[in-house]
Amino acid sequence: MAAARATLTALRPPLDSAADAAPTPEDLLRRVALGDEQAFSALHDQLAGPIFGTVLQVLRSRSYAEEVAQEVLLEIWRKAAQFDPARAKVMTWALTIAHRRAVDRVRSEQSARDREDRVDLLDVRQPYDDVVETALSTADQLQVRAAMSALTELQRESILLAYYHGLTCREVAEKLGVAVGTVKTRMRDGMIRLRDALGATR
């Protein structure tokens, strides 16, 4: 009996053998490159957490981070065959993609806000730009000062920051500590009062 047990023990593979070890991300990605969906599911489980954490650090928004993390995992599925194990580990490669995607999202959101600000500022300035600029070109400094002094402090500061310092409505709002909508309304009202005070006609 003892001899039989010894024989069985000798035949049993060690616990840390390749048969018992969990597949590495590199093993899984090689199978994913061949279209193995089961391998991708296992790879997803290994990468999803770190990818989400990396993206969240950049975006600071769980909803945006979840969306971008899914985009990253989809990109990994699509580009699995392009991975070069000689250049990086799979985890490093995946987190590099995640960081790049997150930064791209930040830039995209900022560009959208900037476009919105430019449109908002044009909406505020028109149709009063031409009238006021004509009035300013013909009025002397005393008239301009008198007209500006007739405005409220918020109107005056908003107009000066937007027209003479080139700030957007959002930047003016942040500088003055008020809502963007408030700035747009005060600027519009201020431009009307300024036009009337300078005696300009539309």
C-alpha cells in the first residue's frame, strides 16, 4: 500500500505546474489575436479594474471613466494581433492605451466647451458690436468713461474682460465668481445701455 501511494505521489504534477497556473495576460492576448472570445473574457477580468482606475484618475468622473474603459477594452480586442511582446507587457500596453484615451476625452470635452463659449460670446456681442465700435471710434474718452460709469459694476467688469481682455463668457464667469448665464445677460444689457449712452443708432 505504501509503495502504491508513493507511486501515485510521483505521478501527480506539482501544484505550481503550468497545468494549474492561471494564464498570463500575454497567453490570453495571443489567443485573443486568433479570435478566442473565451480568452478575451478572461483577459477582460484581468485588465478591466486597472484600466478603469487609470482612466478615472484622469477624468474624475465615473460615468465617463466607465465609457472610456469600455472603449479601451474594445480597442484591445481589435488590436490584439498588433501587440508586440518584445516592446512591453500586456498590462503596460493596455494602461498606455487607457491613459491616451482618457487624455483624448479630456481634450475633446475642452474643445467642445471652448466652441460653446465662442458661440455664446458671439451671441452676446451681436448685433451690438458694430454700433458700439462705431460709437467708440467717434466718442472722446470722457464720453466713454461717462457711459461706462453708468453701467452696473458687473456689467462694466464683464464687458471690459470680454472685449478688452479677450476672455470667453465662461472665463469671465469664473473670474467674477458668477454663473455663465448671468454674465451673458449682464453683458447684453450692458451693451444696450452703453449704446444708448453713447447715442449710437443701430
